[in-house]
Amino acid sequence: MSRRIAILLYPGCQSLDVSGPCEVFAGANRYLQAQGKAAAYALSLLAGTREVVTESGLRLVADATPRSVKARLDTLLVPGGFCSAEAKHDPRLLADVRRLAAQSRRVAAVCTGSFVLAAAGLLNGRRATTHWAFCERLARRYPKVEVDPEPIYVRDGRIFTSAGVTAGIDLSLALVEADLGREAALTVARWLVLFLRRPGSQRQFSAHLRGQMAERDGLRRVQGYIADHLDENLGVEALAAVAAMSPRHFARLFKAEVGLTPARYIAQLRLEAARRQLEEGRQSIERVAAACGFGTADTLRRCFKRELKTEPSEYRRRFQSSGPAHTLQ
């Protein structure tokens, strides 16, 4: 039987929080159908009105009202949006969330949809996340929720929460992987032309995103140089020469504009590069360590244990594709 997935809409919700997960679950259905198998998911949009206007003005048509749902659901998903601040004060919406959650095997929120779950009492005593810009507010308003601002998504029991917008796609891929296996999730990710299928432990701000905050051309030139020369000497003196600055002046400006010291920024880029190589390639741990600037496999292992609480070999086992992509046509 198909797993019934219901997305609960409200006025002003973020359209990508709805369409992103929909495309992931629809892609999983295509993946199965390409193999001659039955679809795994039956999607439905729920709302108190026939039509819902999203935050961007896009109009979505609901399939049914929340009150009409009597059968058990596999997954209830609540999108976010700036209007979630108003939605969390809607007693009817919160009542629908509580009732539908009780009928569901698992419950998920995308972005600030976490505020709706928190207002409904579903996150009390649980670990959760939301968009980085709202984590402090979530923790302040709902002190019974253990808010973790770092991960792109968090699972606590049957409750899942995620960071902003595109993290809802990562969360949906994780749900597909739990249901159908790793290769199904990776195939859908490739079909959607995602750069990679990010694990939930990945930080909301990667080193590359931080790097985009640099204003000076010289610093941006250094950031490009670092990304292309991870296996080389990247000491402050060498990087200062690339930026045409004195080492002291370079180090001070880099920290001020990027928010990280050069050493910490390089360490994060090297870690991210190693993760990508382990996820996408078949090279030995030793070769990955050398290519990403760690020097030795032992240094890479220590970094993974410290930052990710796992070994490189275990990380590869969990997140690497096991074969070529299937066509979803």
C-alpha cells in the first residue's frame, strides 16, 4: 500500500517548503515505476480553504480539508514561511496539527514550520532545529524545546525538523532513504540535479557559504585559491601573498569579513571536500586524506572523530552511492 503523505497548508506558507518535498516523493515514485514496481507514496495537500495563497503569491489548491482525513497517515509535513508567526496562534490550525499528528507514523516540519509544531506542543522535551535566523527565537519562546542551530535537519523519535527551505529537500530525501533505501534517495537527488545529498549532521552554514560574505576582491581571490589548492601549503604567509597583503593585515581582515580564522576556514573546506570525495568516489582513505590536504589518513580520522563523531570509513558506508543512477523516465 502507498504511504499517505499529507502536507498541511496555511495562508502565507513558503511554496518551496511544499513543492520541494513533493518533488522528492514524486521522484521516488518514478524511481520505483522505472523498475516496474508500484508507487510508494500518495501525496495530498490539506487546507481549511480550497485555495491557499503562499508567501510568494503562488496559489495552491488543496485536495481536502484536515477535518476530512480519517484514515491513518504515514507522514504529516508542516511547511514554514514568514506567516508561520501568525499560523502558530491559529487555534484551529494547532488543533488540526495535534489531531493529524496523532494519526501519523511520523511528523516533519520544514524551516519555521517548527514554530507550528512547538506551539502545538509536539516539540516539548525534544531536540529540534529551524532556519538559522530563527533558532534563538524558537529557543526563547519555547524553553521546553532543545534547539540545535547547527544541523540542516534533526530527528527526535518520530518528529523531524529541518532548517530553511532547501533543507526540506534534504529531510525528504532522508525519509525516502529510510523507507526505500540509500540508492533510491541518491537517485532522486541526482535526478533533481542536487550538488549532493547532505546528511542531517551537516551544518546550516558551510565554509563555502561563509566565504561568500567576504567583501574585498583580495580575500575572495584567496578563497578561490584555497578551494583549488587544498593539498598545498596554505599558511598565512602564503595566502597573504595571494591577497597582496601583509600576513598580519590579511589575518585580521579575513577573520573580520569571513567570520573564521584562515586556519579554521581551511579546516572546514578540507573537511567538506573529504566528505564529498567519500560520498561520490571510490578512492582509498589515504588518497582522500592526501587530496584534501590532511596529509595522512590518521589526521583525517582524527578530524572526522572530532567534528562528525564518526570514522571516515563509516561515513562512506552510510552515505556513498552503491551504483549507477537509475533512469526516472
